[in-house]
Amino acid sequence: MPRLKFQTLTEQMFYILLCLKDECCGIDIMDKVSLMTESRVKVGSGTLYNLLEQFLSSGMIVQTKAEGRRRSYVLTEKGREVLECEYKRLCTQAEDYRKLFR
């Protein structure tokens, strides 16, 4: 059975959505992800804009501004729910690890 789209998020997806808690454009997202993760996670422009299109299509984000080629986006309620589910999933994994290795 195929995995449902966005049932789980990649690290890059998670951080892009996290950045969109507040309105951002693409270059700001790339900078924020790098800063937030101390350069551990990198998001290339091709990956970023592909994911932004997928998030737009799925209703997880909305475009808020367009100034020339610069587009800004923000998380929707659906996007917040997906992000919250992923956070809970990651916390559950971390708790399972702690239970086994304490």
C-alpha cells in the first residue's frame, strides 16, 4: 500500500513549514532553515520551490504576496495540523528511544 502524501514529513519539509509560521519568501526560508539548524539541514532552491508548490496544491500554505518574482507564503490551519502531527510523531519516537536506552 503506498504511503499517503505528507503522512510523514522529511526533515526539509518539516523545517520549511516551521519557517512559515510567519510570512516568508523563498530566500528567507532557506536562510531561516540554515540558521535554525546551524547549517545541519540545507534546502536547495529547486527542492524548496518544488515543495512550496506541493504545499500550495495541498492547501498547507497560501501565497500572501507577489512582488516581481518574489513570492511570500504563510502556513494555513491545515499546514499547522500537519506540522503538529509530525511533531507528535517525532516526540513519540524520541520517547520510545528513551524508554529502551535509559
